Amino acid sequence: MASGLIDPNRRPLGREFQVGPLGVGCWRLLARPDDELRAVVETGLDLGMDLVDTADIYGLGWGGKAFGEAEENLGRILAGAPRLRDRMVLATKGGIIPGVPYNSGRDAIAAACEASLRRLRTDVIDLYQIHRPDMLTHPAELAGSLDSLRAAGKIREAGVSNFTTAQHEALAAHLPFPLASSQPEYSAAHLAPLRDGTFDLCMRDGVLPLAWSPLGGGRLADGSGVRAELLAVLDRLAGREGVDRATLAAAFVLAHPSRPVALLGTQRPGRLAQLAGATGVHLDRSDVYDVIEASEGARLP
């Protein structure tokens, strides 16, 4: 059998950290008792999903009621179980302000980071990411903000989320340290990072991609709004590998040579355990290209 494309080993995140190939996404860490929310985080850590990714905007949606709610929930969990903080690489994001909608100016980013630190009840954020590009802030100003936060010991690494490659490069050109991460949407149903240069830039510069919505917002699990041809290929490969379709879809994300981390948003510990099987799936080039062709609805030239 040909060599598989999935690397189950840990990935470097900046200069300070190594993280597992699967991470815990906290956009749905909302609207349930603390013991249930803690079980999600703790199960993820026990499974080697040590990158825990949240954002200050999480809380507006998915049953949440307020800006910052997911961070507050995670901070309360960590305050009640401090040992969990030592087991994770804690990532959050800022820069979205409802009604504006984006502000990455110096004062805005400083205030957003300080507020995240308070809500998360931590002294330092391991990875601080700019959630969406603010087209009205000069990248030199944003670079200065991130450099100041890092020099003050409030963040350890910095990254970007939903940036174009040009926006990424413009920021990187003004930073005195390298960006650690780029967080694009990527799944078998959304292949843009393959085509728009995001993954190529990550591989060129040693930046770790963090794939959000690796299951297409759940659509790849339940089949809603997904091409029948794509579901057929995923089901065929899942059957061969003895996993469910969602696990196969997560494995597809891991098969890219940029070695992405797939951020899993499920809030069910048992589901996290099932999806952990993605690292043991065998996919070769023919398998992955079959998925790409079925997703795009066209044969590759």
C-alpha cells in the first residue's frame, strides 16, 4: 500500500509550542452547565487535543447571549481546575467589534487583548490571533500592537485568521518576529486554501494552518447542502477505513502537507473521542484527489 499522507505527530506552533493535529474549538462552548463544558475541554486534552481555540466574539450565536461568553466560560473552567491550563496551548482571537465591524487599531487591539486576559483568567495568552482583517488599519500599526503585547508578556505567539495572503504578508513584513499561525476555513466542502495560496504561504514561511469548520459546519456529517458526489466519495473511503464520514472528513483536512490542525467544534466528549480516530486513517494521493474532484465537480487536468 502507498504511504499515507496523514502525519499523526505533533506540529510546531511558532517557536515555543508543539500541538497535536486535532484541536478543541470553543465557538460552541456555551449555554450548558460548567461540568459539561469542562468535560469537553478535559476530554480533548486527554485525547491529545491540546490546542484550545476561542475568540472574544464567541457567545453571539450557538445559544450564547453575549460577546465574550465563551471566553468567560473557559476562564471559569480554568479557575476551577488550574491544572488544565498547564496542559493546553491557549489561543484566542480579537479584532471583531459588532456594529463596526472590525478594528485592529492600536488602542482597540490592546483593549481587546486585556479583556480576553480578564475573561480567560490567565496572565498570558499563548497564541493571540487577529480574527478578521481590518482594512482601515495600516499593517505597521497592527504589527506594533502585537509586538508591544508580546514584549509586555501578555501574548507568546501571534497569528492571523481569515486573512488573504497579501494581508498576511503585509503584516508579516512589519513584524519583528514571525507569525505562528494562519486560521482559514478548510474542509472537503471548502477548498479555498488549496487554491488561494494560503497553504503555500504557510509552507513557505513555517506558519501552522489552523483549519476552522473542518466538517463544514456539520454539513459533512449530516450531508445537508453537500454535493452527492462528494458524500459518495467520503462514504466509500470511510467504509474502507472503518470510520464514520465525519472522521474521514477530518482526516482529509490532516492530509495536506502543510500539516494543518483541524479545530473540532463538537461539544460532546464521546464525539471528540470518535473524531480522534482521524489521525489513524490512511489516505493516499488518489484518495485525496478523488475528494477534491468530487468537491469541485470537475476532473483535474
